[in-house]
Amino acid sequence: MVNLKTKFIGLELKSPIIAGSCGLTSEVSKIEEIALSGAGAIVLKSIFEEQINMDASKALTDNSYPESADYIQNYIRANTVQQHIDLVKAVKNKVNIPVIASINCLQDGEWISFASELEKAGADALELNAFILPMDEFAESVEVENMYFDIVKHVKKVVKIPVIVKISHYFTNLPAFVSKLKAYGADAVTIFNRFYEPDIDIERIAVGAASVFSMPADLRTTLRWTGILSGKDKLLQLSSSTGVHNGEAVVKLLLAGATTVQVCSAMYEQGIGTIRTMNHFLN
């Protein structure tokens, strides 16, 4: 049996295959199954900053006492964060692989305190799932990029555990952007994240959601940028994601320079056991 162990952000993984953040990584029983299937690490389902804000806004809209606004907002925030803290603690007691907490962040703000709380709960690392949609036609691209750098700088000030930044490929000069993320303290970068994508139903004339799952063809973009980014910086720790649906995709990304490979859609479509199949192919 070949030794598949690898080092990633200072953590020892028994396999370079990581279970990416998704609904499956929000349930302890599913996480145990993922660990038994041979995943090297697991990224827990994200705390969504946007969802907390939306839930708070909805509660305030439905409430007739404006003076209770602070109480409601703080309660919703505390309750959501506590659920994730409890999840980290429960998972750490059940599995013997690294547990990476995840925060979906839209801007630099007070949510940064989440990071410290998740570290105290026992998370081995933190993945910042960052996607800032530029909607201001008067904002320069450097202003948008600086928002990412500020997030990294501020999180690194409050935690000692490794910090991974999960990004999209929508940047003018991705190698320069990733190099700056590293310079500001990011221990690794995950490429690429997937978010809600709209679609239009032309029969009903209605806006809806496109498929949330990646397709094998999506590997092309991930593979291209894995090769480019790893070629620019041999010391860059990359976790490659999106389009990974079989063992062959895992091997290709590792050959292109990825340190680890994240799997998500394939677990939904093929079952959690697909990680075992990928490890067997890699072996």
C-alpha cells in the first residue's frame, strides 16, 4: 500500500483528498462516514455572514418593537455561532482527521470575532470563503482587492491557527492577487469557490437558481490555474477544488502542483464512498 500522507498548512493528512464545505459536512454522522472513507481532512459547512444578516433583518421586519433590534440581532448571531462551535467540538470528539472551520464572508467586519471563537472550539484551521461581488461602477479594482487583503490581515490578528482563503478566478491578475494574499498572511489558497448562480426559466419567465453542482468539464479552469499559480510560486500551498469528480481528476491536479484536492459535488452525486474510490485510484 502506497503512503498517501501529505503535509498541508502544517497539518499531517493521511490523504491529499479533503471533503469540501457543504451540507454533508454539517452533520456529525455524515462527517464520521467521510472520515471512514479516507478523507485527509474535512472543511465544515460555512457560517454565512450574509445569512445571519438576512435572518436578523427579517426578524426585525416582523417585530413591532424597534428597541429590541440589538437584542434580536445579537441573539441570532450568538445562536448561529454557537451551533458551529458545538459542531466543531462534536466533530473533534468523533474523528481523528484535521477539522477546518469555514466562514463565508462578504466584507471586513465584526464577524471576524467568529474566527477566534471557532479556534477556541478546537478547529485545526480556518477557511475564509470570500466572494465580494463588485457592484459599484465607480470602485477601482484595487479597492475590491484591498477588501480581501483587509479580511486576511484582521483574521490573522485574532487567530493562531492556519488560515486558508477560498477565492474565485474573477480577478484581473490572479497570480499577483494570490501572491499578495500570501504576503498578508494567508497560509494557503483554495481555488475555486462556487456560489449561487442565477438562471432564467424561459417558459415561466422567472428567475431561479442554476445547478449547484460542478461538472467534470469545470476541471479545465481549476487545472489551468493550479498549474499557473504553482508554477509561479513553488512554496504556495494550493487546495484545488471544482470539477473533481473522479480519481483521475485528483491525480491531474496533484501533478499540476496542488497540495490537496477538495471534493464536494461528487459526494452528493456518487455518494460519500467516492472518496474511497478516489484514494484507491490515487494509490
